[in-house]
Amino acid sequence: ERNQADVSEAKAGRTDLIFLIRFRHCCLLRNQRCIVAYLYDRLLRIRALRWEYGSILPSAIQFHMSAEEVEWFNRYKKSLATYMRSVGGEEGLDLTQDMKPPKSLYIEVRCLRDYGEFEIDDGTTVLLKKNSQHFLPRWKCEQLIRQGILEHILS
Amino acid sequence: MAEAYFPVGPGLGPEENFLSLDDILMSQEKLPGRAETSLPRLAFALGQGSGAGSGDSIPEGSKLEVPVWLAKGLRDSKRRLISVELPKIYKEAWRTVFSADANVVDLHKMGPYYYGFGSQLLNFDNPENPEIAQTILQASTFISRFRRIMDSSQNAYNEDTSALVARLDELERALFRAGQKGLNDFQCWEKGQASQITVSSLVQNYGKRKFTEMDG
């Protein structure tokens, strides 16, 4: 508001105030740039979360996101899902799987934290307790490994 | 390896990237300059501090230190508001030091954004611009230091690199990190760990931080 007052004064003839106006304008632009860059960087990280963590964010992270960011994340999820469905033929292709080239269908995993029961495709459930080892199909475990619940063991 | 997070990088040459955090930090660095006209009411803002309260004006010709973003903004008009001088490190004396042996200089101490800041200086018309440009880019600094950076980044595997990195400015550090990452990835592949699914580093970092409140 102070800038506006100065602007009207300057137009009225005091030309030496131009510097002040420019100065304030520069500061305002600078603040705007910093804010925008910060918010944009947050969005970039949230987008990375979708690829690294999965489609459901832990509540601790969601707590720190603003409502608009949550909305953005949901919309991004939706467009990603639409795209993935359109890409691979009838069922679609899950691009977030197999980020590293797979060597085998089943992998050996060790549990790092207590997770509870986990059901595999053929109906059997596996109880994931800390330090228990299992031999499980790759596509089911990949997300849990990325979330830090399981650990992939190489023989 | 957080593969999915791609931050906005710094701009090339005299242009900055609006959204790049590196560029914002870099343009915060100060330039020495002089006020060309008297500047009313700004004594408090630009740190002069003397005089009767906040109503003072800065007399003509007094020395100021302004950050680059301010200098660029005030420069746009007919060049009568502020004039900037080159900081010491870009002047003649230092340029001869660089041409003598560029590897010795501790660029991190001289302002951690030597290359970026120098590129911004080219925006202000200055009779020494071509020499500055040459010094920054060519045989004097970048090229001669680059070889050593490349060498050390490719050969220091699993070692403590802080001694090597301490004398590099931000651009060189980014290059160094890229070289190290390539080296690490290659070693990973050689050991057969390339197919191991890993926890993303984002997740690891979130796990380490303590959140003050957790919803159920």
C-alpha cells in the first residue's frame, strides 16, 4: 500500500521517488519468486513420492501437505493411472513396477518391521514379523520394499 | 538414489531460471556499487544507519552493497540510479592469479557461486566484460580445473571426499557429485547389485525425521 501512495505522489511530480518505487517493486518481485520456487519444489517432491512410495501416502506426510497439495497429488495419481491404462493394451501397464530390470519372478525378502498379514495371489497369507524371511513373488513385494518394510536379499 | 525427484537446475550463462533454488541463492550474493542519485528514505533499508531516524536520504555517490537481484532490477531504467562495480575476485589482479595456476584457488571461499555470479555480471554493461567471460570459461579457470575435478570424481570410490570438495564452488560440486554418482552406479552394477530393489532415499529420510504429530 505504501508503494501505491508513493506511485501517486510520483505521478504528481516528485520524480525522485521513482527509485523508492522501483526498490519496493524489486523486493516484492523477489519475495514472489522465492515463494513460487519453494512451492514448486514441494510439488516436485510430492510427485517423486508417487513414483517412489506408491499411491497411498503415509499419514505423517499427508499431515504436512496443504489441502491444495493433496488435491494436486490426487489429480496427478488419476492422470497417471489413466495414462497407464491406455498404454499397455487391454489391462494397461503399471509403469511404477519393475524400476530395475527383474532377474527372476520370485525373490527372497526379509522383513524389517512388523507389518501384519499379507495376502498373496493364490490365497495364502503370510505373517510379516520383524526379521522373518520369505520367498515371495516379485510384483507383490516391490512396493513394500520401496516403502522400507521389506528388504530384498540377494543370494 | 532418489531417482524420481528432479529439481530445477541453475540457468546457463547470463540468464537465470526463475524457479531454480540454486539461482535464487546465487543471486542473493552482494555486489559493491555506488548510488548515482540521492535516494530518499532508504537509509534504513540499505544499512546506512546514521542520520536522524528513518527519514534520511542517502547522498549521491555513497557506497552500497546490493544483492544481484536488486542490482538487476534497478538497472533496467536509464542507468541513472545505481552503478555497480566488479567485486574483487573478478578484477585484474585475480585474473592473473587464475591464469597462473587455477587449481590452487579456493573457489568456495571466494563466494560459492563463482561461475554463476560471474555470468550474471555479464548482464551489466562493463568495459571489461569480454575478459571476464574469457576468464570464467576458458583456459584460465573452468577448463583447467575441470580436468582435475573429473579425474578425482571418477577415482575416489568410497573415500572421504570432503578435502577434495572443499575448494570447489557450487557448479563444480554439482559436476563432482554427478561423476561420483556415475562411478557408484557402475560399481553397483559390477557387484551385481543393480537388480536389487532398494528403499528410495526419500522414504529413508522421512523415516528418520521425527514428526511432531501423527494422525491415526
